[in-house]
Amino acid sequence: MEKVISLLFDIERKANQIIERANDEKNELYEENEKTIAQMEASIAEENNLKINAIMEQAEKELEQEKKQLIESSDKQLKDLESNYKQNHDALVNKVFQTIIHI
């Protein structure tokens, strides 16, 4: 009977050791998974930041190009208006003068 109790005690001790090792392995796996997840999150965040920066740089280039085109277009319109004014100044003045006289 004492032998049976001793064997049962050994079985229980070994079972507890197995459970303890399994818990230790489970904890190690959990910690590894947490580290892996943290690394993945950091990697994804860095990748997203790089993509966002690239998109922002592209948007700035496009805005700068559009601004340049608008300035060039405005300058051309001003030159055209000045040219028209210089070419037609006398005629415009005469037309305004005639309009004032006939009122």
C-alpha cells in the first residue's frame, strides 16, 4: 500500500512538473508572440510613415508645379493685357471721350 502511495506521489510530482514546464513554455511563447507583434507593429508604423512622407512630398511637388503654372499663366495674362492696352490706348481713350461727349 505504501508502495502504491509512493508511486501515486511520484506520478503526481511528474504530472506537476509536466504542467509546470508546459506553463513555462506557454509563457515563453506568449512573450515571443508579444515581442513579434510589437516588432510587426513598429515595422508597419515605420512603413506607413515612409509612405505618408512620400505622398506628402509628391503632393508638395505637385502643388509647387501647379503654383508655378498659375504664376506663369497670370504673368502671360498681364503681359497680354499690357500689350492690348499699349496697342489700343489711344482708341480706348477716344472711345471713352466720345461716350462722355455724347451723354
